[in-house]
Amino acid sequence: MKNRTAATLLVLLSVLSFAPGYAHAQESSESVRKILTRVAPQYPSLARSMNIRGTVRAVATVAPNGTVKSVEVKGGHPVLAEAAQNALRQWKFEPASHETYEIIEIRFAP
């Protein structure tokens, strides 16, 4: 199990090292609601200087009108988490009849 985790991490890091330099962060969403506006997070200068990369996983509470009411970080490097939260608070989703919880992952690579 330990070797499999290490191998998976190694593969992930090698894939991220070949990511295009212009892609500061990539988002993926397990959203049921369509995302109307995505705001890309600002890559923190501290993270860039320390070559910190990784994924921030968060749950966004989305109001019926499509605005993000709150964001709760579920995992990721603390230096990257604030940038992810700030961006996610600006996202807009399609309107719905009720509040939803959207699981979102944002990948950071310098």
C-alpha cells in the first residue's frame, strides 16, 4: 500500500512538472449545477518562491440564485487554500430551486 501511494505521488508529480507554464491553476468540479463564471485563483507569490504545488479540495455552498455563500476547504496546502477560497467565492452557478453543495478541486502548479 505504501509503495502504491508513493508510485501514485511520483506519477502525479511527473505529470504536473510537464504542465504548461501559463496554466497557473486548473479547476475541476464535480458540480451538478453548470458553472457560469469561473474566476482563476491568483497563484500566491510565497507558493511560487517555495515551488509549492498541489490540489486544494473544497466544498462550496451555492445559493439558489447561483452565488457562492461559503467555501470550506477539505484538503490542500494551507498556502494555496486561501487563494482557492478567494477565487471560489467569486464563482457564479446557474440558478436552481434549492441550495447545493459543490465539490471543487483546484490544482496549482508553478
